[in-house]
Amino acid sequence: MSNHPLKLYSYWRSSCSYRVRIALNLKGLDYEYIPINLVKGEQFSPEFRKLNPIGYVPVLVDGDVVISDSFAILLYLDEKYPQRPLLPTDIRKKAINYQAANIVSSSIQPLQNLAILKYIEEKVSPDEKLPWVQCHIGKGFESLEMLLKDYAGKYATGDDIFLADLFLAPQIFSAQRFNVDMNQFPLLSRLDEAYSQLPAFQDAMPEKQPDAPSSGTS
């Protein structure tokens, strides 16, 4: 490991940051947590946009290496710090992990992020915000239930934690926040219960982060 400690620019409730926190915990990597308050717009500051021009969290700084986008960060961490691999060696299972992770990162999470919800609230109607989120999470979760039914063991693609799990746990947390009825998704609910038993997942949870408000408000 380099002499420079890892730094993670994060927001407590960001599901993308949550994924990376789980990975860092699984791999036993110490890191400095640098909070970026998305509600206050700190992600748009000139200083932060030097790190990530699009103005999203997370950003990982590893010495002189700066990477944003959670998918890129996770693949970087897995190559540089190969202890506790995030991908299986089996090529088919690896592809399923990529597919499940991409359903979350491409077809669910971007449609519920702060900027999209603010746009819907302002341009359409505040009343449309929650139905919009629930619709897109529901569509993605139906797909994940179908995809994983033939692969899941204790976790998403067997009895070991892999990349898919790192995307699923934060997305299920978000779904519960948006009052999605998880009874519709028995497989994902079972996986969520399994994740809740794991210290690496517990310690990454939003409410345990240093910038989480004690009152439970954003």
C-alpha cells in the first residue's frame, strides 16, 4: 500500500458511495472519509469538480490516482488490492455479476438520484416524484429477481459476496427509503437479510457514516 492513505469523498446517503464503502471494508483497507454534502450543493464547488468534472460522489484518491464513478473505483480496487476478490473466477458468474450490477447502476440508480428527483418536482409535480421512483425501482427489481433466481445461493451469485451484492445492498436500502413494498421481491429480501449480518456491510450503512445527521434528516 502507498504511503498516501486512501481518501473517499462520500455522502452518507449516496448509494454509489455506499457500494465503495462496502468494498473498502471487505478488503480491509483503511481510508479517510471526506464528506460532500449533496443537499447543500458542495459537489458543484470548483474544488470538487477538479476531482470529478460531472460533480458526483464517490471519488477515490489513492496517492496521485484520482478515480470517480463507483464502477470504475470498484474495478480499480479489485485490481490494485486483490485480497478478497470482488469477482468470481468463473467467466459465466462474472458476467452475471456485471449484468446485475449494471441493472442497478444504469437502469435504477440514475433515475432516483437527487438531480432527477429535483427536476421532476420542479418541472412536473412534487406528487409525481415518489411514483416515478417506485416504478423504476420496481421494474429493475423484477428483472433482478428473474436474473438471479438460477444463480443465487446465500448471496446473489452463490455463497460468496461478489460485485452484484455490493450494488444490491445499497439499492435495497434506497428502495426501503422510498417505501417500495419489498414483499414483491422475496429473493432480494432474503439477500438483504443476509447482508445485514455482515460487518463489512453493517459498517458501510448510511446511518453509521460521520456525516449522517443524528436527527435522521438530510
